[in-house]
Amino acid sequence: MSNKPTFDVITIFPDYMNPLNLSLMGKAQEKGLVDIAIHDLRKHSVGVHNSVDDTPYGGGAGMVMMPEPWGKAIDEVAAAKPDLTHTLIVLTPAGEKFSQAMAHEMSTLDHLIFACGRYEGIDIRVTDYYRDAPGFNVREVSIGDYVLGGGEVATLVMMEAIIRLIPGVLGNPDSIIEESHSIMTQSGEVLVEYPNYTKPAEWRGLPVPEVLLSGNHALIEKWRAEQASARTQKLRHQGS
């Protein structure tokens, strides 16, 4: 990746994205490790009422976001970075499920454009058009099997997961190696992280496991591997 990772977010609620200036994501920008820009879709609204949505063809409840404001907004963002390949991420409950593996993949890309839909979603022609447009890759993505009020929350989730994987963002890069969904057994099973403890050695009658106080690193690694496997199995079957 020759360019600094660049993130553009298009939304009708720019203030919703203020958390991007906090914590790791804020520090990543301060260090010059990433570029993040927020764009107000309403800048490209149409008609005397400055609309970005209208009733759906065929009838039905709710409103659908019109393609013209989205086309103008996406074109403007892409034109400002003509030398990059643009990955357009359309947030939708119908999309492929976001995962740690996808976060790793996206952390290596030059330019991500997040389209934060609202109401009943964005006119599907926007996705269809840019899927065939030169210089674009389109990904329809969901963060889970539930419905949100819009794509802003999902964008914040994805961006935090992606940005923390960019080299230099985390103070201790080794922390990525053993965290949940990054641990894989020889059989290919993806595990959640083992339980963690810190001082004091006993809290409200609950002690730290003796093995963690032993100083025997081989035993500690074995215990952690066993705990990661046990936690994974327990969580997978929880509620089933």
C-alpha cells in the first residue's frame, strides 16, 4: 500500500461521526497514519425541498434514498483522489457479514468510501452503477442480523475495527496477535481470547488462577490455549 489509508464517510448526519476524533481513531489522525473526511449528503440534495429521499416505486412503507444525491457525492469524493482504487462500502442488513478477517483485508486498502444509508436504504441502482464503474470496487456489508436506524453506527464499528489494524496505530502491535477472532488452531478453528486478569490477586473473594502467578510461561500458554477453546465452545452454544 503506497498511499496513506484514506476514509471518506457520506451521511446526512455528519455530527454522528464525531467519535472518529476520539481514542485510537483520533490519535491515528493526529499521527498522520490515516486521513478521515466526513461529507454531508444533503449538500447534493435535489428540488426546492432539498430532498435526499422519496417514496418507493411499487408502494410500501418508508422512504428510499434517491440515487442522484448519492451519485454526485460519490463522484465528488472519488474525483478528489483520482489515483486511488475506491472501495465503496454500502451498509445494509442484506450485505455480507463483517468479520475480523474482513477488517484485516480492508486495513490494507488505499481508499474506503462508506455510504451510510437511512430509511429503507439507498436506491439499488447506486450499488449497481458503481459495481461496473472503472476504479471502483463495491462491497455491501452488514455488521449483524438486525436492523439499525442507519449506517452511521455500523460505519463507526467497521472503521474502529479496521483502523486499529493499520501499522503504527496500536502502541503494542503484539496485542493484535492473541485477541479474539485472531487466534486460529492448527485445525483452522477461530477462537475468542482467553480470560485476562490484573491486580489485585484477589477481588471480592475471586482469586486470580494460580497458574498465572506461577511464572511458568509454558504452563501459562497451555492454560490460555485451553481457556480460549473452552470459552469459544461455551459462547457458541450459549442460548442454543
